[in-house]
Amino acid sequence: MKKINILYWIFTVLFAALMFSSAVPDIISSDDAVKFFKMMGYPLYLLPFLGVAKTLGVIAILIPGFPRLKEWAYAGLTFDLAGAMYSIIA
């Protein structure tokens, strides 16, 4: 059981680091993020909103307890990744 718990936290921290590293450019509206959003045709006011939403999702995932909150955070981050994938494919 301890091995599963260790694997859970390893993958959770890796996923959280990935999502947080994609949230920081959105929050600070970096040049690359702005350029990408303009290329995709999305309004620029979504950048900080998405960055803050990703950051709150990462915090919710890393805080122990609150299973319902974690569930919604994982769902939100999954929707974010699915939307990003669809935007690139379309």
C-alpha cells in the first residue's frame, strides 16, 4: 500500500508541476502566450483567468483531504487540456 501511495504522490506532483508551469505564462501574459492566443483567435482577457484557474486547481490537488474539491480540480484541468488539444487539432 505504501508503494501505491508513493507512486500516487510522484505522479500528482509531476502533473501539478506541469500544470503550474503552463499557468505562470498565462498569469503574467508572456509574449509567447499572447502571441499563441492571438494566433488561435482567443480573446486575451482569458489568459489571466485560465492561469489563475490552473493555479487554484493545482493547489486543490496538492492539499490533502477535500476529495470532492480534488475531483472537481482534476475535472477542470482535464477540460483545460482537452480544450487545448482540440484547439490545436482544429
